[in-house]
Amino acid sequence: MSYSLKEICKKIGVEYSGEDRSVTGLNTLADATPEELSFLHSEKYLRDLERTRAAAVLVEERFAERLPEGVIPLVTEEPYLKLALATALFAHRVSPASEPPVVGEGCEIDPTVRFGRNVKIGSNTVILAGSYIGDDVVIGENCLIHPNVTIYHGCSAGNGCIFHSGAVIGSDGYGFAHTRDGRHVKIHQLGAVRIGDEVEIGANTTIDRGALGDTLIGSGTKIDNQVQIGHNCIIGENCLIVAQTGIAGSTRLGRNVVMGGQSATAGHLEIGDFATLAARCAATKSLEGHKVYAGVPAMDIRLWRRQQAALMRLAKGKRS
Amino acid sequence: MSYSLKEICKKIGVEYSGEDRSVTGLNTLADATPEELSFLHSEKYLRDLERTRAAAVLVEERFAERLPEGVIPLVTEEPYLKLALATALFAHRVSPASEPPVVGEGCEIDPTVRFGRNVKIGSNTVILAGSYIGDDVVIGENCLIHPNVTIYHGCSAGNGCIFHSGAVIGSDGYGFAHTRDGRHVKIHQLGAVRIGDEVEIGANTTIDRGALGDTLIGSGTKIDNQVQIGHNCIIGENCLIVAQTGIAGSTRLGRNVVMGGQSATAGHLEIGDFATLAARCAATKSLEGHKVYAGVPAMDIRLWRRQQAALMRLAKGKRS
Amino acid sequence: MSYSLKEICKKIGVEYSGEDRSVTGLNTLADATPEELSFLHSEKYLRDLERTRAAAVLVEERFAERLPEGVIPLVTEEPYLKLALATALFAHRVSPASEPPVVGEGCEIDPTVRFGRNVKIGSNTVILAGSYIGDDVVIGENCLIHPNVTIYHGCSAGNGCIFHSGAVIGSDGYGFAHTRDGRHVKIHQLGAVRIGDEVEIGANTTIDRGALGDTLIGSGTKIDNQVQIGHNCIIGENCLIVAQTGIAGSTRLGRNVVMGGQSATAGHLEIGDFATLAARCAATKSLEGHKVYAGVPAMDIRLWRRQQAALMRLAKGKRS
């Protein structure tokens, strides 16, 4: 997909009369190539703005002069809202169009499975009834996809993965820009989900596709039922994520992180290698690895135990 | 559907030998028409009892005399249990019967999609593989229904809605009457789910149909993955409901309410316009609008922060 | 399925050169028959070891001498990891193979429903579009299976059960052995799910199959939406389990237990008859019956109220 910069500006309602360019996609300031459009949404990213290689950037007037030479400022009072409108132009056009996948040797695929276009399935993979595999999906060898799994367009999985029934891979991340009168404008989610080898995904678990980049699930990670993983999360290798856990968008888990049942993290955090969060624990800040955490907000489990004990003494009317 | 009052009484085991009437449905005391049967379940509704226009009311003997003239008392020691039995008579008869829907121009519908009877789909709506659209469902224009969505009979959605995979709309609300020996008798859920325009519903989210009236989702509301909305909730316009949130039955959200991830409300509450509940917050009482809440039970977020700080001092052995 | 002991040892990498035997399955020390292989995973089970009737036991050298006479010790430094490898040998081979089920009178089954082999459906049961019923499943009479339900191989349900859309019955329990370098080896789940009569299972609820024995759901129990029940749980009769609750593996609920919305139990607990856990309550220890609990960890609800009150005084700066 490709648009001229002027065409984009016209469609999203930004005035621009300078030099035209061809734009092939949207990206963050840090990752944008000279063929991509970017945006400045928060002052946190001013340093990225000053170094971006993007073709053009949606930006408030006050920050426009900080752009590197040669990068075109597209001045707007609402860069995030304009970005949202631009994502619609680059969104995958979902349709029921179907074509036979390229299938390796030894696969067993139920005749009710529906495929989009350009799907590749590795050898000895088994796919059961009612599952849906979207456009451009690539599945490795020796995978087992139980009934009624949905894998949206553009996602991929490595070898030896197991998907349990009702799992949804690649649904849209939850991203909206907001108008001044309180409406929410969809940021179409242009990334995908990339899953490593030997990953198991539990029944009715949902993993959202990335907004611009991808959501990544490391090899050897085992995810239980009804887990929710937000857009652009990066889950390390060999993590254990127990049932009903929620990991908010853009959070990174290191390797061998353990998330107990019904635990959670806020978005944009880093959870270090070999960290363990007890059941129901909720991380609101980044956490060092090789430690055990509990409570809300997450704290060292020993501190949490003292807190619980103190609270219990208090409730029983004893001096704390 | 219509029954004579005597027929109903015979089937649910209530003695009645007076004048017969035709009954076309069940309803609350406040909303019942002169063709409907109602019930008094709790003394909270005595004022409604005194004003009801129902044809007849299942009621304990001690309250029967408070009924308005012309409304027939059906005296029973267990009005709620008898109501439950009566709901079975009016329940929709679910079956695999299918007929081609009435479809607007420009729709794209996967051939594996199954329709009940009397379905209407607006123009330019796309429905992907494995989805099920029950009897009498009405879907508006420009909607996108991803694979493996289920919409039960009688529900409706406006224009521009997006349903992600695994979403279930119109499953039965969780309602039971209880026998003296501890068994639970199903209250068949006779309402539906009505969804406005531009609503997005996340993967594996569930929205239950109403018990008597409907569950309502206001236009512009965006619901994330794995959210549970109970029967007879009324969700205002432009709300944001983040993943794994649960909203118990009959709760009303105003407009632009934000429910953070894994948050919750108890049932029968009112959450005011522009209220924000932080992640994991749980409302046990109604909450004023235009405020930010956190904690369990929900409190002003500043108070919650003080509580957390006090608790931390306590755990660390400092004087509070 | 049956293997010789030497064949198993060769495949899982355990040295054994003694007498050969035929092994038909895997089981716990307490339940193993003389045709089954067992394992000692934790010193907690030493008493079971001393009484086991198993054909052979995977065991560390230091405990091998405690085996009863005639039971063969299979000495290994990693008995749990070897067990995991052995489960793969006995796992059901999932495939898309389908054959028409044996169906009672008066059933209505949508033509898109997919059946494995050897399925039995009782009379007057209705199964809607897109549901999947695996090999060897037995469903009773007068059941209603809504669209897009998945029931894995070997599971069963009694009469009068209702399954809502997206429910997944019999997905693999979350069980792994761990290697020294931090990888997780699947313990194939060899049990099933057995559901009694008049059970209702909510939309997108997941119930995992047992690891060795079965997961059991007692008659009359009503389960709301998005509930997760782990492997080998035993749920008593007439329980009420409200939405988004999670019950970890091997926990037993007595009869008429009530689990409020978003509540939870840890694994391997006993919750007594008629216990009520309030919404969001999380049991970390076994709980006596006939009491009401709240909080995290679960405590008597009156104590929890005092705790909340003390905490609120503290936050407001009053003397506790």
C-alpha cells in the first residue's frame, strides 16, 4: 500500500502544500523509515523527534522546528487524532475471500477450517474444526490447533505450538484517539502477532496485534486459559502466564517470568528475567528480575506479608 | 406467545380459580402492561406494587391486599420461584432452523456463517467465517463481524460496529430462583441486547441478554477483550471498558465512563458521567461522575493513595 | 493403549534392565493399579509410596527402598520430568477424523456441528451451529448446546445441561515439568471432564480436563460467563460460580458453595459446603463451610469489614 503525502493530508484534514512524497506506512518516530509517516503524541518522545528519519511527522506547531532537516512537518493541533485517521488508510482490508493454503506434508486439516489468502502451514500440523486462519498467516511444523481457534491476518507461529479452543490471536489492540467532544476514533492496528516455537496458548486466551510494530511471544512460553495480552507486548522465552492474567499494552516480560493466576501488569513496563508475580499481584511499575512479588501495587513478597500481618493486627484492634 | 392466566397457574403450580385473562408476557411491576404477569420479589418494590398495571401479580398473601383494584393477586409463598417457572413458558425456542437473511447491498458474508430465521443485515456489512447470527437479529450498515462471533436471537446492533472473534452477544443472564432444598431454578432470560452505532466489542467479550427488559450498549462505546457485562446493564455513550472488566447485572454507566483493566462494579449501581475507575478498582456503591476512583471498595483515588501510603508505613514498622 | 515397561523406559530415557511388564496407563501412587506406572514428585506423598500397588514407580534413588515388595523402582534424578515425557506416550491422538454420532430421538443438530468418533447424544438434545464434540464424548438428554461450543474428546455431561457459546470443556490443564535450563515440558492431560445433570455453563467459560484423574462438576451447579476451572477440580452439587471467577487445579468445592464475581481459590484447597466467597475474594487456604468470606486472602467477612474500617481510619489520619 502506498499513498502520496498530499493524498493522505487531504483525507485526514491536514493542510499541506509543500513537496509531495510517497508514503508506504506509519511508524513511531524512532522506527520510521524515509518512506513512512510519523507523529509526536507526547513530549516524552521529543528526543525521538529530533532524530527521526520519517518522511513527514504530524506535529503541533510549537514542536515543528525541532524536526531534523528534510523531515516534513505536518502541523496540526491534534496529531494523535490525525494519526488515527491515517491508520484507516493503511488498514488491512478484511474480507471472506479464501484460497487453499500451501500445506506441508503430513498435515491433517478439518474440512470446515477456513483460510484467507496466502496462508502457509508447515508439515505435520493438525487443525481442527471451525478454526479460522486469516490472510498471510504462517504456521510452522508440528503445531496443533484445536477447534474454534481464530488467527487474524498477518500473524505467525513457529514450530510445535499448541492453540487451545477459543484462543484469538491478532485481534485489534485497544487503541483510540479522542475528539474534544468525547468520541473515540479507532487507531487501526497495523502490526501483527509473532509467536515463537513450542508456545502453548490456552483456551479463550486473547493476544492482540500490535498498533504499529508487532506483539511478540517468545519460544517456550506457556500461556494458560483466559489470559489477555495487549498490543505490542514483548513476552520473553519460557515464561509461564497463569489463567486470567492481563498484560497491558507495550509491556515487556524478560525470560522465565512467572505471572500467577489473575495477576496483571500495567502498560509500558519492564518485568525482569525470572521475576515471579504471585496470583492476583498487579505491577504498576517496572520490576527487577530474580525476585518474587505480591500485592497491589506489586511489592517484594516479604514486604507484602508484613503488610498483611500489620493490617490483620489493626483489624483485630491490637497495637500495630 | 400468549397463554391464559389459568393455564399459566396450572403449569407453575399456583392455585387460581377467578376470572381468566390472556397473558402475553412477564414484566416488572413498574413496566408491566395489562396483558402481562408480574411478581413481588422484595419489599423494596412495594410502591411499584401499589401502582402496577399488570394483569396479575405473583405475591405473598401478606402483600396481596396492597394491589390496585382490578389487578389479580396470584398468592404463593414463593413468588420468585413461581416467576422462574413462568419464564420457561415464554422463553424463545432455540433451534437450528435457518433461513437466508435479508441482506443490504455490498455485504460480504462468508459461506460458513449460519443464520437463524428472520435476520436482517444492513448494507456493506462484512461477516467472517464461523459466526452465528440468531433468529430475529438486526445488524446495521458498515459493520464488521470477525470470525467465530456468536449473536443470540433477538439482539441488534446499529451501524459501524465491530465485533471481534469469540465475542458472545445475548447469552443468558445469570438468574436463578432457589428452592428450599438448595436447588437453583433457571429464570429464562426474555430480554435481548441492543447495541448502538460505532460500538467496538473485543475478542471473547460476553454481553448477557436482559432478564425481562434489555441490556443496552450506548453508541460510541468501545469494549476491550474478555469483558463481561451482566444482564440489564445500561452502558452510556462513548464509554471505554478495558480488558477483563466485569459489570454486574442492572448497573448503569453514564456517558464517557472509563473502566480500567480488570475493574468491576457490583450490580444495580449507577456510575456517573465521566467517572473513571482505575485498573482493578471495584465499585460496591454508586459513584458520582467526573471523579477518578481506585481501590476495593472504590474510593476517591487521592484517598486510596493515602491509604496505600499509610499501609506501607505500617508494614515498614513506622508510626502511622 | 499399552506399552512394555522397557519400551517406556527407553523412550523417556530411564535405565532399566529388570523384568518386563505391560503398562496400560499412568496414575498417582494412591490410585495406580498393578498395570499402571506412577511417580514420586514430592516427599508429601511418601506414605502413598509405601502403599502403592503400581507396576513401577519413577523415583529418586534415596526413596527407592521404601517401595513395597513387587513394585519396580525406576530410578531417576528427575521423576517429574520423566513422568511428563511418559504422558506423551499415553496422550489421545487428536485428529479431524469424524463419524456420525449415535443420536437419541428428538435431537436437533445443526449440520455444521462437527463430531469426532464414537460420540453419543441423548434424546431431545439440541446442538447449534459451529459446535465441536470430540471423540468418545457422551452428552445426556434434553441438553442445549449453543453455537460455537467446544467439547474435547472423552468428556461427558448428564441430562438437562446448558452450554453457552464459546464455552470450552476439556482443554488441557496447565501442567508442566521444568528442565534445569528453564524449559517447560508438557504433562499431557490424560483425564477428562465429567459434568452432572442440570448444569449450566456460561459463555466463554473454560473447564480443563484432569491431568490423570478427571475434573468433576456436580449436578445442579450453575456456572456464569468467563469462569476458569482448573484441572482435577471437584465442584460439588448446586454450587453458584459467578462470572470471571478462577478456581485453581485440584481444589474441591462442597455443595452449594457460592463464589462471587471475580473471586478465586488457590489450588489443592477444600471449600466447605454452603461457604460463600464474596466478589473478588481469594482463598489461599481451605475454608470451613457455612460461613461468608471476603478479602484477599479470604477471611471471615466481619473481620474483613473491620480491616477495611481500620484501614480507612488510618488513611484519614485518625488514630486506629
